[in-house]
Amino acid sequence: MGDGGFSDSENFPPLKNDTFLRAAWGKVTDYVPVWCMRQAGRYLPEFRETRATQDFFTACRTPAICCELTLQPLRRFPLDAAIIFSDILVIPQALGMEVTMVPGKGPMFPNPLMEPGDLVKLQENVDVSQELAYVFQAIKLTRNELKGKVPLIGFSGAPWTLMTYMIEGGGSNTMAKAKRWLYQFPEASHKLLKILTNVIVDYLVGQVTAGAQLLEARFKDGSKKHPYTAHENHCWSERTGKKVTLQGNMDPCALYASKDKISETVKKMIDEFGTQRYIANLGHGMYPDMDPEHVATFVDAVHTHSRQKCKNK
């Protein structure tokens, strides 16, 4: 299948495992592909060792480090896709806002947007080829270092997601300050969303040009994450008429269970989702205290159970 219709801007190594892309495009697959949100994360000791010498955003701006962190989980697990190590908040930074990563708290904006007049502080006409060149360089380097093993995913935060961070000053469950803008300052809200949309479009196009083979937009709606239930997954499959590819949705906390229980949960999930037009993942990212061996069990269980189910058809 190749890269699903995208033309690479240069001669990258040929793709050896296109199962992930085939599933995304609704093509027949021999098994269910799997990757994990935050698969490059603090649960890996090698990740912690690599990150120990620099702060978070310094790592994001260093292509060689981004490449190394992206590749680390692929060396441990037979995942079907890699996702570039980066962060959605590089876009507010490109717009001129300061963002810091505070240990134990997460991203913080020392000077969030408080009122419409603050929009003048933003750099509206962003040249992403300059401001975010380090991301494109990391993607290009990683595509080459992957040597065609699996596809590479690029991503961005969605406009509303980024707007909430820029106004709230960090993460928020209620997003009350950002929602207040929608009601009190509708024109300024539309302007901010338009600024973000224009940058995001250029950024995602730039990622494809650099070598990303699939793009992910990350949304935040303030709702609580909830565990996987077979009934819900079955309902979504039925609602879509199995005409779109679904992804997810195992509760990441299920990885705290025994290996046998993880395998049992995965089997139930695949039985409900089916083996076609489906990409296995977690309902949210992995946590720092998770056991890499349990992640390996999850990945292996997806491959084993889905291959068996495909053979029995």
C-alpha cells in the first residue's frame, strides 16, 4: 500500500510494515495493528536516562534527542507505528508565548491570555518552516533512522485544545476561563481560533512534507476519561457502520493488572471491535509508574488474539 497516497519529498527507506496504514485506510489486514499514546515516556528507564540531562522543551527542540526518544519503544516492543516525540504546545511557543514544563504539575504559561487585548502579543504570521523547523528536522531524521520498519505519525493539538491552554495558563478540567471567552468575547475567540487554525494547517502540511505518514489531531473537551467497556466499543462499531477506522480504547490502568488479565481484557476488546478497520491503543497515555513488561504483554496480546481471530474467519 505504501504511504496511503502521500508522496515523500525525498527518498526515504521503503516501508516494510504497512499494516497500520492499511487499517487506517480501511484496507484488509492480517492482524490488528497497535501503538500506544505516550509510548515514548517516563515508564521506560532509557527514556528517563536520555531526558535526565535536559529540560522537556530543550529535548523537543533537539532533533537527535527527539529521534532517539521516538525510537526507544520500537526497540523494546513490536509496535506497528512510531509517533514523533514532540508536544502540542510548540505552537503557542511559535506564536510568541512562553511555556515551561513544571515537574509534578505539567505545562504552565507564566503570562496566559487574560483579555482580547492580549492577542496583539501573538505573532500572527508565523513562518512554521523557521519557527518549527526543529520538528520537521526531527521527523526527517526519524524517518531515515526507522529504516522503513513502521510508519511515522505526526501530530498537532486542535485549535480549541491549544486555545484552552493559552487562556487557562495550563491544563484544566473545567476550562471555565476559556469557555468564558467564548461567551464574553466571541469575536476575539473566533480570531484566536483562526490564528491557531492557520498555523496548525501549515504545521501539519510541513510534517507531511518532512516525512510524517499519518497525522493525529489531539482534542480536549474537558470530559473525564473513562475505562473501556465492550458495550461502548461495539456500539461505536455499529454506529459507524464499520465504514471508518476506529482506534483505542483500553483503559491504561488495565496495564496494572496481571499479565493474564491484560491478555483477557485485550481479547474481549478485539472480540467487540473486530479485526478490520481497527487500530488498538489505550484510552489515554501511559503513566510513568507502569511496567514495560506489561506493555509488552498488551502489544503481544493484540497481535496474538487478532491473528487467531483472522485465521478463524
